[in-house]
Amino acid sequence: MHLLIPAAGSGKRMGGDRNKLLLSLREKPLLAWTLLAANAAQSIQWVGVIAQPDEWEELKAIVSDLGLNRAVHFIPGGKTRQESVHNGLNGLPDTAEQVLIHDGARCLVSPALIDRCASAVHQYPGLIAAIPVKDTIKQVLPNTRQIQHTPDRQFLWAAQTPQGFDVTTLRKCHEEARRQRWAVTDDAALFEKCGLPVQIVEGEETNLKVTTPVDLAIADFILQQRHA
Ligand code: C5P
């Protein structure tokens, strides 16, 4: 299975001007934990990290320090996650029929979840890891923040990565998005907009996306428990 890791974001919501994936988490850069999980997943044969070229040197040093048993390929990032994944799809080898996409920022993913998604994508050409939401979610008016709608929580799931797709179909969805100027925050949304089914695979509560300093503290705690 081919795995693309979008890692070309900035650290704005983390409160810094550096890529948050280079921040230190239990004595390793955050992205190193994601790469170790990918390396331990039996299903993954090919890994592509999508990153801004001015960070490649630093990232290559991180990869070489980890002593991974698989080569890691580098693909240039875009201005948005959507653009980064588009670049990633173009950087896949011709032999890639299915792909898993996993955000570099979800550094606590288990190798078992990656393997479960890799196995399920043969059955479902569009799938995502997700978990039921714990909070009641409100849809609001953007300016006034007045509540418009409360969707029934029993039907709400929080999207995670890995997300797995048939490569040819996902490429077509990305091209359609460019033509229609759709802007989305995950790849499943492009499948949905194209009228294609996307299946949920049960994700993990600990598979959080490290976005804010609080997430970083929680990730630190979880890793401490795992490696105690
Ligand atoms: O910003 P956010 O945390 O939602 O980003 C999700 C993932 O997408 C992160 O791993 C981030 O590095 C990546 N990303 C990217 N290219 C961008 C923006 C975000 O690869 N331009």
C-alpha cells in the first residue's frame, strides 16, 4: 500500500511561525512519531511525505535519524492541504492503485489502524477512519454566531485520517474540484461532492490531530503512558 503524509502546513493555530510537525514531542520531532507508526504498519510499502521544499533538508535528517526500514519520498507541498494532496497524488508511482492519506499532525495513530484501513480500501474505494462525536454540535451563522441548527448527534462522526481511496477516482475528484473551485478540508469531502460513497472505519480516540498547545500536551501524556 502507498501512503501519503501531508506535512506542509504552518504552525498558526499552534501559536508559532514554524511548521508544527517540527516541534519537539518527547524528544523527537512530532512528524517522527507519525513516520514510526507508518514504518511499523505491515501493509505500507511506499511512503511519500508532502512538505515545503525549504524544509526537506531538516526532514531528511529526521528520517535518517529514525533508521526506518523503508525509503521515504519527498513531494512539494501546496498552499492548502487540498493542494498538497493534489501534488501528492501526482507524485505517486504509476503502479499505485490505492492510496492511504494520513495527516502528519496525527502522530499518535496506531500501526494497527493504518493496517485496518489498508485492508478495507480493497473493499471500499473511499473510506475514512472516524469516531462518534462526544459533543453536541451546533451549526451557526458565521457573523452573529446565532445557532441555526443542531444535527442529531447519533449520526455524527468526527473525521480522522487515514483516509483511503482508489487512486484514479481520487485524482478525478481532485481535477473536478479544481474546475469547480471546491475548497474542502479532507479528501472524503471531494468523493462526497462527486456523489461517490465513503465508508467509515472505526478510528481511535487517541488518534488526535495536534493543532493547539493543549493537543501537544495531551499527545505528550499519551506517549508517556505508552512508553512507560
Ligand atoms: O492545518 P491542519 O492541521 O488541518 O492540517 C492537516 C494536515 O495537512 C497537517 O498534517 C498539515 O501539515 C497538512 N497540510 C499540508 N499542506 C498545507 C496545509 C496543511 O500538507 N498547505
